[in-house]
Amino acid sequence: GDTMVISSAMEQNAPPLEVLISGSTYDLVRDAVDVEPVEPVIPKGSQEAQRAYRLVSVAARPEAGHARADTAAAGLRLCPACGEENPASFRVCGMCGTQLASTTATRDSRKTVTIVFADPKPTAIDGVAPTPEALRDVMTRYFEAMRVPLEAHGGTVERFIGDAVMAVFGLPVRHEDDALRAVRAAAAMQAALPALNDHLRLTAGMEIHNHIGVNTGEVIAGDARLGPRLVTGDAV
């Protein structure tokens, strides 16, 4: 929706090593930040300029660090952000959601994989911006339709990034033809769109255009035992 589009526009217009915040965010945090107004930002595909501010500094959180407790009771771990005690089995703080330090040794590995990255462009037939609920329903149908060819050809859906889909071929199971599998999956994803769009036009007044990129290269793959495997590297 518009929130994602505007945040992306702020990122694209931010100078190197700088942060741009939108007007809607600044209105909420103005008492805790020091900013410098910059030229308004016009998101791609929009005619409406958005207020933008360069972040200069932000006030420290008063209770940052172990403000609530200095040591944890037996079998518990302290959150480094809010000081809340958490059971040892928690991966994130139950109070604030901060990632908790892991005591388990990780086993990252270097792998050659093929990445499929699909970026959909949903469009309303009547030109009226859809509600977040309507867009959510449309994107849910899209994700499920795209998951089928990806998994049918042996790919693993790594994650959904905003509206985009990222899948990996070569993890956790490697095939000698992973690159060919990925290209076949990408072609099948595009082939699945006409039928999906016929349905979306009738039921939601929308259609989706799909942009897909495929690349092969070395990545560092996280330990799958610790949760969803994070794949990073230039190939991604």
C-alpha cells in the first residue's frame, strides 16, 4: 500500500549514510528527534509530494539497557533493550520483541544457490487506490499462486519482503540443475498470472503485473536449526 511506497521513496532519496523520515513519522516523534527539513519526495507513480526530514539525532530511550534488572533469575535471560526477564527458550523478548542473544553456536555455511526475486505491481482497474484490506486479500492470493510453481520446481520460499517474493534453489537440498529449475519456476510464475488476473479482475477489480529476476552465486546461509534460514551475499 501507500505506506510501503512512501517508505521506499524515503530510502531511495536518502543520502548515503543518512536517514530520511516522512512527515507522518515526524509528526509522531517530533519531541524525540532533531531533524533538518529537505526537499519533498515524490514517490514513483504518484503526483503527491511527501514531506521529508533528514534525521540529525534521536533522544536515547530513558530505560535503555538493563534498567529494570541487573541480573536474571535462574533459567531466565535479560532483554538487552528493556531489561525484561525472559524464559531461556525465547528467541525474542516477550515484552518488546528485541532479538535475544543466542547461546547456541551457529553453523553458517557458504553455498552456491540460485535466487528468484519476484516484485509484483498490483493495479486497480478503475484507478482508485484499493483499501489495505482489499490489497491484503489480493496479495494473499498472489503469494499462494506464486508459491505453487516455486515449490513444484524444488525451490524454497525464503521470505516475503513487503509485496515481493524471494525463493532459493539449492537450499536445503542441492540439485545439479538448480539454475534451470529456477528459470523454469520463473516462467511458470508468469504463465500462472493470466488466470489469476482473470479471477482478480472479477472479484477485486485489480490485476497484477509481475517483474522477476533470477541470479546464481555464492551466499552465506544461516543455520536452519535456529529458525528460518537467512541467505545473504552479493548474489541476493
